[in-house]
Amino acid sequence: MTRYVLVNRRAGKFTPQAKEASRAAVATTLARLAGSSRVVSDKDPRDELARRVVVFEADAREIARVRSTLPVDAILEPLVRRSLHRRSPIELSAASPLNGTAIGGAASTYKVTIKGGGHALAGIEVMFYVRDASGSIGVATATTDKQGRAKIAVAQGSAVSFVEPIPYAGFWIMLAEAPPSGSTIDCVPIAKAANGGGAWWHSAMNLNVNAAGRGVGVKVGIIDTGCGPHPNLAHVKLVGVYVDGKILPGSQATDVAEHGTHTTGIVGARKRKSGDYVGMAPDCDLYHARVFKSEEEGPSQADLVNAIDALSRDQRCDLINMSLGGGPPSEAEEDCIRDAAERGTLCVCSAGNEAGPIDYPGAYPECSAVSAIGKIGWAPSATFSASNRPHVAAMLGQHNLFLAAFSCFGSTLACAGPGVGIVSTVPDRKGVSGAYMEMDGTSMASPAACGALTVILSRDAHYKGLPRDISRTTAARNALAQHCVPFGLAVKYEGRGLPTV
């Protein structure tokens, strides 16, 4: 049995009668499937004007039979999954898991000691990239002990090519090239933010971190892995959890990874003390919808549809950031994004980290897709971030800015955003509160661009006075384009350029 998603169209339905008729198409289709399908989840709101979203299992032959008489307002498609974008080094993206041990033959023990600022780092994840005799690369994972030591078994004929220690917070992720067994890798401390909480990404976008009211009066929604807890994000409203087609309360929407807290902080973290990194638009109204069960278990298009509807329809968000993607297009997903645009919500999306075409949902024409850039001189040498500098001259721009080696790109890019070595909030864990971590990805570039646009719109009285319909979305899209400044790359790499406030 295959899983499918059934929803009613809402884009282009502007009257109550049209919306009710569209909603009825779902019930009609389900009746035709009666006895030959198993409903997994059914979001069936009491409000007859709201979208109905059903996830069910059925035999492909039954689906083919129903498709022949499918109502025009019903969308029926296989369930697809979105995920977090790849986070391994681009040259190692093909590495496959080694199950943590050598496979076959004699083995030797390979070990390293991980320190941070000269002190042992206990309990952190270490990735070992192992090249075998055929040249294939696999990856094994270990956790450091109390002395900061981590080890793996390496098969005869294989060699460790890279070691990547991933401190939870406070230190840069490193990428050591072929260190001999027994080596010590010292992780570089993350510096405190400059006065006001700014860093290179704020300066590159001409944002004055000491200016008051940044983002005031604009509503921004984030769809990600959850948010917090973090003291600098206490103002964020957790609207709910949208997983497996079901909806859980906002009290359960705290972060199941670190990613969502990081992206939310880029948009709107509020400075509490000296050295804190501040978000682009800390005075906006900020909402978060969790759509991930875990870092590895991403949302279906049904989950994204439910989350987008909650943020756009229920919370009346002006902008929604989605730092996720991958997989085929979804008609249900695109209809929902178009419907959101028709009620005044612009979706800003990460382009993807596979150095190829733009991922969905960013590839939909209704979305504003963002590529990732870095700045020469920011990331310390031997860090993961430093490895993301490109080796192609065409990807090096003006002002020491460059397109990240991992960034997806294409002719439909809206703009570029800072996405290399971005320091932002991560959840209170492991006895640490108010922590910060650096991350790389278009996942970081998208909220940076979304945050800059939030500030721009907060200063635009005309925009704020527009009705919540397509005119508002068009105005936001135009404002983004008009405030972008090119920095010397081809349009396929930078879109209109870098948003400047």
C-alpha cells in the first residue's frame, strides 16, 4: 500500500461558495475510495472555508480508477518528503555510513583527541571520513569521552581522509585533513559578537544593529525543526507541531534538533547581554511551526500545507521562511503557497545545498529562493566553514563575498543571503543556556534575507496599509528586488543581489 495526500484546491477561490464547493471535492473523492483505502490522518476543520488535508494508504490500481473521475478541485498525489539540506562538506557529499566500525578484514584503531580552547571537549560528535582502497569514502561517527577522545576501527587498506569534530556550542566545527592517529584537534572558540550584537552578515546587508524598531509591525513565520528553549527567543510564539498529517499543540513545538532555533534566531533573536548575536529583525512578531519529528524525519507535503495554512491563514503572517527542501514538486504544496500569496503571505525559501538546481519548495515561482554567500576572512582556517569557499573564479564576487561551494543556484533565484559561518542561537541543552553555534547553508541564507526584508517592510507605510491579498505579496516581492544590490556574480548565482536595509 502506498501513501497518498488528498487536498482541495484553494488558490483562485475567492468566494465562500467557491471555497465550499472545492472542499466538497475531498469528501466526494473519499467516498469513491471507501472500502479500498485506509485513512492515516484527516485534517477536517469545522470551518467549511478551510482546507481539508487527508493522508491515506491505497493500492495504486484503486488510485488509477479514482483518477479517471477525480473532481477538478481535488488534488490527489503520492506523499513526498522534504528534509534539511545536506550539511556535510560538498566534496564528501557522496560518503555513505560505515556503521561506526571497519567492514571486513583486519582492522586498526584510529583515535583523536578533541579540545576546545586547550581543554578536552567531552560528549561531542566526531565524523570520520574514511577512504577505502577503491577510493570510495564512507563516514563513521563516534562520541568523545571525558578526556575528549574518540576512536573508530579502520579496515586494512583504508585511511582516514578527514575528521570533523562538531562541538554543540561555543566552538567552531573543524575539518582536519588526514590527521595521523593520536592527533589532537583544537577547536577554535566562537568570538563574542561586536557591540550591538552584529557580525559580517549584518554589515554586508547594511543593517544597523543599534537601530530601534527593526521589524516592528511585520509578522514572520518560521517552518522548521522547532524553536528553543533559548532566553533570546522567549518572545517567539510556538503555534503547533505538524507531523504525519496530525496537529499537536504549540507547547510541543520546541526544537527536536538545533536547526530551527538557529534559523529563528537569525531572523529575530533579541540581545540580552554583551556578546550576544542579534537577529536581523528582533522587533517583528515571530511565529514558529515545527514540521520535523526529528532531524532525520522530515515533513510530508501534507505537513507543510497544514503549517503554511496555520501561519498564513490563522496567524496572518506577512512572510514565511522555509529552510528545507528536496524531492519532487507537489501540486498540493504549490497550491497552498499560491493560496498563501493570495492572502498576502510571501514564502522565502532556501535554494538547497547540493550545488545544483534549486530545490522545491524554493523552485516554485511563487516562492523567493535564496542562495548562500560567504565572506573571505571570516571563518578561521581549518574550520568546516572555511572549506565552503569555492574553487571557481566565477563564484568570487566583489567586497570579498563569494557563492558558497555547496549552494544551489538557477535563473529563478530571488537573491543571495549570508550563509557561511553564521552564528546564531541553539537550544538550551547539555547544561548550557543561551548558547550559540555557527552553521553553514542556504538554510541560514534564507532567514537572513527574510529578516532583512522584514526590516525593509517595517519601514514601508504603504506596504503596511495594503489589504491582505496578492497586492501585499507583490509589494513584498518588489521591495525585496528593489533593495537588492549586485555584488559581481552572475544572476544565476546571486539573483538580484544581496538585500540591503
